Amino acid sequence: MRTQLLLALAAGMTLLTGCSNLGQVQAWEKGQLAKPAMTFEADPLDQRFMQHIYGSKEAASGGYGVGGGGCGCN
């Protein structure tokens, strides 16, 4: 049993070291990351509408990243 544990631990460490050097984004690759298709929200107008609905339901201005809410609790 101890041998299996050590073997599993060694295999796990080997897998983790394979992910340690993923490299950096080169300067010519940064233009691809700045494209609108790379955002999480594809439609900015739809995202603004959803934030408006969220703020209206919470009765607070902003809704994201603002401390506290409309209920008076922090």
C-alpha cells in the first residue's frame, strides 16, 4: 500500500511539473487577445441591459463591485 501511495504521489508531481512552464504571451499574440470575440460577454449592449436589470432588482446603484445593497446591510 505504501508503494502505491508513493507511486501515485510521484505521478501527481510529474503531472504538476508539466504545467509549470506554460510560457508567456508574445507581443504579436496580444492583438488576438484584444479582439471583441475574446470577451466573455459577446454583446456589450446585452451585458449593459443585464446589469440594469440586476441593479433594479437589488435596488442599488451599480450592482457589481459596490459594497452594500439597497436593504441597508453591508
